[in-house]
Amino acid sequence: MWEYVLNDHFAKNEVNFTAKFGFKNLVQLLPFFLLPVLLSSIIFTLVPYASAVNETLEFNQDPHVIEHSGFIIYTNSSLANNNVTDTITASLTSDSDPVGISVELEEDENDDGILQSNYIKFTTSPSAGELLTAVDDLVQVSYDTLSDSATVVAASGKTISWDTANTDNNWTDCISYGGDTDGDGACNNWENQTLHSSNSLPLGLYINHPNGADDYYYPCDPSCPDPEYKDIFIEIDYMEGHRPNAKAIQDIIDTFRNSPVDNPNGTDGINLHIQIDGSDVIGHKDSIVYAGANHPRLWGFNQIKAIIFGTADERTDHSEWDANGWKQKKQVFKYSMFVHHRKGHPSASGVAELRGNDMMITMGSWAGQIGSTDEQEGTLMHELGHNLDLHHGGPDIINCKPNQLSVMNFAYQFSDLVSDRDLDYSHKAIGTMELGSTSLVENNLDENKGIGSYSPYPEKKIVYGPTIPLNLPTTNSTVDWNQDGDSTDSSITVNINRLDEIGCSSTDSTETLSGYNEWNLVVLIAAGSANWADGRPQDREIVDDEITIENVRAMRVLRLDALGLALQSLPDDQFHGKKSAKFIKNQQVSELQKIKELIMVDKMAEAKAKLAELGKGFGDIVNKKSKKYLEDGLGSIIKAYKKTIR
């Protein structure tokens, strides 16, 4: 609401009278002889009556695919940074179920005013927390005065268009375009907002290589590219039912903005621009070939990209786009598709080129057949890392290193093993606590020297094998590498990066596990590399061996195994009650086995509830000290499970 405000400049302190009070009333209150003086001092200014609140309620998908899941997101700027975990309850209905269900939306620990539901399955056979729907139903969500709607479509919908893959290797080193001061691959003249303004152009990115009738233009979103501040650009297309979660996208943008990467203007960070293209939604198909071939039975990623790279608006002038537009855009834009499965790899999370510009996110076998927020953001940032020339061990291929605190590491790609792991690449090369150490030597481990500090960043929990402990140690601490109950052994040999269940099957117990600052290693410029040329065949350098849903189920079971082992290892005198310690231990292990069975069929909400119920009884069976030990580990597991259903 906007109102005119009267400012009395004669008052010692400014006094505001709103126009609602009325000018006539004001005159009656003042002596007549003061009126001319007062009128000469009154100015009318348009000001906000109250701070505007940005409040929205929306589905993350439209359309939804039957038997898939979706999220509901509520945004309220007034709830941000209030030190409260805010919640609301919305109503969700469909044509098939006009009564519907109640859905709770909750803010996460970021306290950012963004509240999200658990994923909700749209199905013809609903269980608790799922919505009865049918193909062609309209689903609606409402809260207070806000509402949103979406349609439900069949899993095999519209035909997918494809064409012969485009190929181009015409890149520039920027010498003819003002150079590239920040080294991000976007030439200075393309990012120079002062230059654009002087030419009476809207602010944004202008690419004129190769030179054509028009420049490729991308507007500020809202941040503008800067020749002295690094920028990365990504276009994302998606399949019906697989639109990326908005919160996942924002979390990645925030991570890059807060990264420790130096810029010529003296500030840190990378400006990540993500263009989600809703103008070319791909028809739902169970699997897509990566990378594909120009053949009716072998077409895939490259052939679909040939049709839909660029938005519909950007392709309005088809002849200019085909001749120059797509080549201009690919000078700086990386490209991603969110689809159901990758053909031949149905349970993998994604695939990407190494130091390239293409990646595909494939979460059809994951949470709700779309992936939770944690799974989507961990996978997109992981695959983007490969595009930026990062391997699973930083610059090397050694996976699951305890000292590589990065989403590139399978152990930290998701929050299943470390519930509060950062969505990040590693910030620091660490080894032992010995000054200057940047590596761990598996056949010469010293538990007294443990693992080094992550300072100046907060210390982090670490994961190591071959058996994961219940309560994880942190950086800058001694570590019981051989898990014999103390942290005093030296010169021991342990294969600490071997975690067979999650895809880290190293049989070498003599490896030197080097830590790295991955942010110092990212290569922003893919142009000129072999993988930058579009349309390359399937033998391109890609990362085939990506984490699978089977690996992640195993992670969740490993954490339960750690809890079960902790219970079994407690001395009998730690238990109390009428029943024997042996009976109690066996009873608890039996309950954990039931939870494991739920995990293996991805019933994570039920698993979380049963685990929480199990934890409530710890005080009845063990003493206070053991109760805290078990609850600390259990709390971390429950927190991780919560992230699997949101």
C-alpha cells in the first residue's frame, strides 16, 4: 500500500502524518496565523506505508508425472533470519481427491524464509502422505490467501524431437574482444556493463563471436556479469516431472558466491548464472542415451540438445540462430539436462564431461523418482565439478579420502554419512595434525596425529573406512583409525578410503591420500578442450563410474550398522531394567533390521519415524552416559534421513 506523507520540517524530530488523517482535520488543529508558514513548509512525498513482503506458494513442477513426486515451496521474506524454524500447513487437493491432504512445509537451518514440504507422490494408489491422482487431474495447493495449481500427465507423453548433433569448435581466446581479465572464458567486452550502457544497450551479457547479424544477449539475472569478477553460465533443460528444485539451484548459487576464489576486483566468489528453460520441456521417457549417435535407434543427449539448446525466444530467428546464435551462446554456457534415467545406467545419479560443457542429471531411481533437494544439489554440483576439471579426488581419481571434504567425494556428495556436510568443494589441503602435512599415508598412520585442522574454516566431521564409526571424529583431532577403542597407535596400516558398499573398493592399503584445495583447481574455461566441441561421439572423456542409489542405500544401512555395533559393544553393566543385557541388545538389533528393510525399498519417512521411536527408549535401557553416546549418533542419522524426504 502506498500513501502520501506530510513531513513537518519545523519539528525538531520529523513527524509523519498520513493522508488518511485528512488535510481538513489538520487545518482545524492549527492557529490560522500559522497556516501560511506551515503550508510553505509542507512537501508531499510518496513513501511505502509498510515494507513489502515477498510471499509466494508454488509447486516445483508443472506438469507432474503420475507416480512421480513433487515439492511445494512457500517463500516469505519476513521469516528470513528470525532465528526460528518456521512451519506452515497447506492444503493439497486433486480432482480425484477434492478433500485432499494436509502438507507441512518447514524451513531448514539456513533460516532463509524458504519453507519446503517433503516430497509428495502423485499416485493412483496412495499411502499415507501421498495424494490420490489420475492422469489429467488438476492438483491445487492453498495456504491463507495463496494458491497454485498444476496438471498431472502420463509417464509416456509427448514425442521427443531430435536432430543430427551440432558440432562446433570455433572458440576465441578473447584477444579481439578486450581480453579476459578474470579468466572465466567470457571476454571483457561481452561483460562490460559500462560499454553496454554507453551504447544504449540493456545491461547483461553480449557475445559476438562468431560475428553474425545479431549478438547473443543474456540479461542480468539479477546480477550482471563483470569482467573483473568470475562468472559461470549454465542452461538447464528438463524432462516432464524433472524440473530442478528451486531451492537446490539457489543453494548451489550461494555456494559459488561464497567460495574462496580470488577475483581481480579484490573480492572472493564466483557468480553462477543458471538459466532454467521452461520453454522446451522434454517429453517423459524412461531413459536417454548419453551422449547418443545420429541414428534413429541411438539418438540421445546430443541429438536432443541440437533441437532445444537455447530458449524458444532465443531461437525466434531460426536462420540466424542456426548460423551463429547457438555457437555464440556456447562460448560461455555449459549445458545440463535433468532426465529420468541414463540408458544402461538406470540407478546412477548423473554423468558429465571432464573439462567440458555437458552434463546430465538422472534421478529417476532416487527419492520420489525426482531426487530430494539434497540429492539434486549434491549431484548437480558434483557433475559441474567434473565440467570444471575436478575428479573424485580433486585432481586425482582416488575416491572416499577422509581428508577430501568435497561433494566430488562419494562420501560427501550427499548428507547420508555426514548429516551436516557442507555443499561445497574442498577449501584446504589437509593431512595429519603435523605442521605442513597435506596427506595421509595409509601404511604409516599415526592416530596421535590424527587428521589436520580445516582452519580458518570451521572444523568438519570426517568419514573413513573400512568400517564407519557411530560418532564421527572431526578435523583437528586424534583418530582411532583401526577402531580398537583408543587413538594412541602409531605406524599402523589401515585402508581408510575403502568403503566397498558405497563404490569405493580400493584394495591398496599403501596409498598416499593427498588433500587439495579444489577451489584453486577449478578450470572455468572449457573452450579449446576436446570436450568443448559439441556432437562428439560416446567415447568422449566422461565420468562413467558415478554414485548409484544402491550405493546410497548402503550408506544408510552402514550408519544403522554402526548404531547396532555400538549397542552390541556396550558393556553389560551399562544396561538396566528387568531384562538381561543380551536380550535388550538382540531386541534393539532386531528393530534396526526392520528399519533396514524399509531403507532398501526407499521408505525413508517410515524409517525415520521408527528410528526416532527407537531412540525414545534408550533412557529406559542404558545409563545416562551411554544414552548420550547413542543419542548423539542417532540424532545425526535421523537428521540425514530427514534430508532424504525433502
